[in-house]
Amino acid sequence: MLRVIHSQTVTGAILVDDIDDGLPNKAVRRLGTNADPKAYDRETAAGAAKQPCYVPVSQANNGFPLVPGYIDLLETQRVVLSAGKGKIQKLATAGLVSTVDFVAADVALPTLAVANEGAPGAGDLTLTGTNFLSVSPDETTVIITGVGAITLTATQIIAGTGTVGATSIFIPAALFILNNGAINGAGGSSAQVQANAQLTAVVATT
């Protein structure tokens, strides 16, 4: 898969016009009543516009601040050609878009199995699950509710000497204190992880 990301250097959506499938508005049209029954119009007919493809400016993010807009494309022959020397490549060279290669498994639904208070040290929190890493421009976010309520992005966690991995997230006690939160080691909190704009179930801390 190829993700084409809006660079936010211009306002408005960006048109990528060389990756359509050549069918007017995704419809296959018969060539008249007297035509060969196997003949279909697979090129742009006069006055029939092709299906447009736009990279949006911003993307919804489950109520969190918007992220830069993007489109995910199967790497068909047209898409590979566009990314190599066509419109996508030209837009990237101009600084209007950027691209990221990924596979479907990289954006699978995240799961949160355990939220362990006091691990590895007093006031720390370790989350265990699957698919915690996000493909850019999405960013992994941890939401703590109840005692020590706080929301932290992957950037904030890593900057605070925590770690964010595919199956484990470690948040040091210092980050909770710095942001006026406190995990007290006696429960009373719940955790949830957002990765690739998808939320895990809420899990009580233990």
C-alpha cells in the first residue's frame, strides 16, 4: 500500500489525476444499441469526466486534533508509475505531498490486554497489547481516565523517556507528575490506546 499525505503547504485538497482506472465516473458504458455486445467504453468519452482522486487537507481523528489528510492506494501499475515519475512524484518533489509504504497488517485494529500500574517502578504504567504503532501521519495516543487522568501522544511519551512499541507502551511516573496526573498504584484508573485512528477497548488498570 502507498499512503499519499498532504504536506499542509497549500490550502485545499490536492488533485492526483493520473491514477484513475480510465472509466468515466467508475461506470462501464455500452457502445450503443447496434455495437458489438462485447464492446464497452473504457476510455474517456466526449464530455464524460474521469473519476477524480484528491488528497484531503485534514483527516478526522476520533475527536482528537485533526491530522494531515491522506489517501491509501493499492500499488497498482498506475500508482507505481505515478509515484515513480508521474503526478505523485511531481507533487512530492514540489513539497506538496509525502508518501509512506506500508502493508495492511500495519494498520490492523489495536488491542489492549493489560494496563499494569507500578510496572516497572512505582508510579509507572505499562500497557501490553497489539498493533500500537501508527503509520504516519496518524499518531498513537494513550488516554487515561479516572485517577491520574491524562492524554499523551507517542511524541510526548518518547520525549519523556517512555517507549512506544508494537506490543508495549511504557509511561514513566515523571510524565504523570509533570502533567498533574498521578497513577497511585491502587487501581481506579482506566486506559485506552488509539492507533491508526482506531481505539482499543477501555481496560482498567491493575
